[in-house]
Amino acid sequence: MRAALISIAGQPRNAAGDAPLAVAGRSLALRQLDLARAAGCERIIGFGGGAGGDALALQHAAEDAGLRFQSIGGAHGLLGAVRAADELLVLAPGLFAEDRRGLEQLRRGGGVLTLPAGPAIAAGFERIDLERAWAGALLVPGGLVERLADLPDDSNPFAALLRIGLQARLPERALSEEVLVEGSWSLPRSDKDARDLEDSWLDRHQSRGPSSSLAGSAALLLLRPLAGQLLARPRALPGALGLTGLAIAAAAGAAAAGFPAVGFLLLAMGAVGMPFCAGLAQLNAAPFGQARTAPVLVLERLLDLSLAVCGASAIEGGALHALFPPLVLVASLHAVNPGSAKPPVSLLGDRAVLSLFLASAAAFGLAEAALMLLALAVLAFGVVARWRNSG
């Protein structure tokens, strides 16, 4: 079994001293928990902190992830917690580590992760010798942990296990200087360090590039400044999904009540909410997890259903007459998928753009003509695309 040793009381704190440093809404201890899970750890051993809030937060996060949690107050607590057949992943207090190259090194088995001494010492890492510095992580066999019995209980177990690992000549697992430059392996010590790390973290996990859709661009602009606050709240993603679903449902209700323009505006909000939720889900799962896309896919189907309801409600006449244009539009969107094309053609598949266009048309009583025009444009694009592919 593989366990991870994570410091609680030893983590750096913010300038006010009332909370541990956090990067993108999660404390450094919780970020280390992500690394430990990805490295195959089944148990988390929290060092220090007692029954304080930081210790409870780490315990709840570990248990929610399906891991066992144990708290110890001194170095000798590891003697009963780690068996000779186990492995212990030791993560230095304050280490922010999310680089996949480092993760792969840990997955290879026991060893000491190292960095080139020059840049690593400048970044705050501990020197080993003239050429190497400790990268803040090592994986030691459980048998070596027993050597802590020769040291006082109040010894620093992180420094002690590093010395024990080096004396036992554990294999060196070298990381390149690139991880320091990229900010994916660092030792933040101040609020400014944490803010800089958050910026680089978002750069890696949320594209700043232009989006081919209005909905995607709007979602990106909304999510970037809110990411840190939302990621600190476990219920933020379910809440965002719920609000998006509510907007989509309210759109159908408003249109059915005789306000189709309002319904289409609410649809546009729902269309922006879907990439917002998808982006938040991706950030929640980063850096080692896989985002769940099923809830967003369900919302996409509901949005198209609501689009058909709004379109039918905006057309006067019998049911068949009212349903035909919006159903043709929705069916053609799925058959042709213009959203996968390059701009500006991709706007034909952008539900936010379509909804805003239809809201304007409905306000002037032209919803039926607008629906037919959009369906014709989508089908025309499909015909042209097929001609080009066959040629």
C-alpha cells in the first residue's frame, strides 16, 4: 500500500495569517492531495494540525476521494502508520507540484526527486550537493521509515526522511529546470507567489485563445476572474449547472406563456452557461483528473428541445405549422453541425447567436421567417460542404 505524508501545520499562510496559502481556490495541502491520489496513494497521513480546520478540510477531502486519513502529531506516529511492505510518499510543506513529468517519476517507484541546484536553490528548494537540490518529494520504502525510531519524536519527519533516503542511496529521479520556469513545480511563500501561480495555473488549464463561438468567448471572459472563488466552493459546479438548466427551462416557460423574445434571451444565457460549466468542470478536475461531460451534454439536448419549444410558441397557427420550422432548424443543426466549421460559418451553430437573432426577430413578430431563414442557411452550408468534399 502507498501512503502520502502531508504537512498541515507547516504549510505557509497568507499575509493575515488566518488561512493557508491557496492556488486557484485550493490550499497547498489539498493540491498535494491531488498529486498523492494521482501517484496511487490509498492513505493520507496528516502531520500536525490536530483537530483544527485545516486538518479537517484535508481529512474531508481525502475521504470524499475514497482515501483513508490518519493524523499524527510527531515523527514516531509514522512508525505505527507505515508498515515495512508499504511505500511512503513524502511531500515537503508548501510544495506545489502538478507537473506530469514529476508524477511519472513518482509512479516509477522509490526514489528522491531532484532539480538542478542553481535555479532550484534560487526558487527556495533545499540543496543536496553542488549539483542537486531536493525537489520536495521522495518515495521511500516502509522499511526505511522505521529508522525514525532512532530520532526524537519532535524531529522534523520530512527532513529526517530525506536524509534517510539519501543515506540509503535511493534512486535519483531528476526533473528538468523547465518545471520551475513553467510554475508547475514550486514553493510559494507569499500571497504574491500564490497569485502568480494561479495565473500560470489558469494559463495551463484554461485557454486564453479566441473562441470560434460567442458563447465560448463570453464564458471564457466570465470564468477567468471568478475561477479562484468558484474553485474554493465545492458546490459551485452543481450550482452553475443548476442555474443553467433553470435558464433553459425558464426559456421554454416564458415562450409558452406568450413571451417568445424573453424565452430566446433566456436561451442565450443558457447557451453561455454550458461552456461556462464545461470550463469550470475542467478546472475542477485539473491537473490530473478527467472532467465529467455528461451533465453538459444533457443540458445541450435540453437547450435544443427548449429552442424548438420557443420557436413553436413564437409562430401563430396550428401545432403542425408551428412545429415544422423549429424542428427543421434543430434537425439541420445536428445533421450538418456548422459549429465545427471555421468562423464566421461556425456562428450558424452557435446557440447563443441563434437565440439572440431569434429574440430580435420575435420582438418584431418575424420569428417564423427567421427560423426558416436560419434552417435554409444551415442546410445550404451542408450542401456546399458536401460538394467541396466530393470534389
